Amino acid sequence: MEEAASTNEVSEDTDDASEKHEEEELTFLDIPWEDVIFKYIMPCLPLQTKFQMRRVSKQCLEMMTLYFSISRTVNTCRIANKMTAGALSLMTKNNTGLHDLVLRNSKDWLTDPVLIPVLKQNQKLQRLDISNCSFVTNSSLQVLGVNCKNVRTVCLTDCHWVSVEGLTVLAFHCVNIESLDLTGCWGITDEAITLLAMQCKKLQYLSMAKIYGLTDYAMSILAREATSIRHLNIRGCWRLSDDSIRSLAERSRNLRVLEVRECKDITETALIVLRMQGVRIDRPQPSKLGFGWLKNRSKLLRCREFNMIGLFRK
């Protein structure tokens, strides 16, 4: 009996030891990759760390290859000056389901031969940010328009290479665009903005800041056609005048934010109408507006009164 009891005790000790040994052998790679590591851990790690993990072991390389192939977002803007074309190729080579591609400030290495293959194989792309990328051309913009028709957000800030032809292709094919930033795209003309307004009816945010060739004609078409716009940036468009603001006040009923600083020919006399409609304007309101404001306000009130009378008569 004593021998049997001692035998049982030894077997129990052995089982405990084996269980502890198994627990000690568990590593980071034993955690479920897609359900835990990819979902909760990878988003918290810097991009440099993710590349370093590829060099740890073959299994780590396999894990990171899988992670890059199913990622929905590629964002290199924090280390844009350290990135290379080869690194972007590693991240996107096997990925066909990207939704967000943010390559802002990739001045030195991002070119058409690097970007175009990524755009061609990711037709579900919804957001592209290539702001301040100097060596990209309209060829990439045309590929984006033809292949990524579901794109919702496009940021082209300080992309001076953007031309009427590139924006025309984008406007014709990507009619579901909701946010478009053309700040500093000097080559854009009234013709391109007019076409954009007529094609992209879902546009809610549009920045045309520092497009010096923009005139009141384009703004009148924009106010008439792009009625969904809620935020409009026309800072530094020095050829615009109060006529543009009057067009917006008459037709852009969904407008909520207007940026007009550095527009020297736009006066408070016109802006006050938008202020009364609840539009937030980045230019401070003067404390004393003089008789011009009173005259303009009385006209607006008479117009509203006339409209109300017409409604009651009907």
C-alpha cells in the first residue's frame, strides 16, 4: 500500500512538472495571430518595430508577411524620410485589400513606378494621401481614377504637378469622392473645378486654398452644382470677390464652415449673410460694420419676408 501511494505521488509530481514545463514553453508566437496579435498588438507598434520583427526568426518573418498581406491600412507618414521604395513594396506586395494608403511627405522616394502597382492591385482603396510628394505625376492620378472608383478621400496638398487632365480623369471616374484637398495645386483652373462640381455630387469637403487662378465663375458653378459641400477652403484665392460669397449664400444651403483668409477682395458685407445662416468663418467678425452691413441685413430680412409671404399664398 505504501509503495502504491508513493508511486501515485511520484506520478502526480511528474504530471505537475510536465504541465509547468509546457506552460514555460509558450511564446509570443503561440498567441493567436489574426484574432489577437494582428488586431490588438500590431496597431500599437511603430512601423520600425514591425520591420525589425521580420528579422527575429523564420516564424516571425512568416507572421509579418501574413500581417502585411491582410492589413487594411498602410501609413508611412511618421517615418516618411526613412522609408524606401523597397520597404513599401514589401508591405504591399501581396495585399489586394487596402482601404487607406497614407504616404504623405514621401518626397525623395515615392514615384509613379512605385505607386502605380499598388493602386492597380487595390481596387477597394477608399483613402489616398500623397500630399507633398514631389516626384509623382498625373499618371498615378489617372490610374487611381480608372482603378479605384470607390475612393472617398483624396489628399493632394502641395502636389504642384496636378494638372487639369489628371483631375478630369479623377472627376469622371471617382464620382463618390466626399473629401478632396487640392491646396497648393497651382495648375488647376476654373474648367477643372467646374467639371469636378458637376460630376462629384457627394463632395462634402473641398480645399482649393492657394489656387491663384480660381475665379468667381468657378465658384458660381460650384455653388450651383456641389450642393452637398459642408466645408469649403478658399484661403489665398486672391482673385475671388464678394460675388463668390453671394453665390454660396444663395445656393449652398449645407455649407457649415468657410475658410477665406487672405482673400483680399472678399468683404464682411458679403460674409455677414453667411454668418446669419450659421456658417462658421475663419475670419474674425469686426465689431463695427457700419451702414453697409445694416443695409445688407435689411435686404436679407426683406427677402426672407417675401419668401414667407409666397409660401402662405400657396
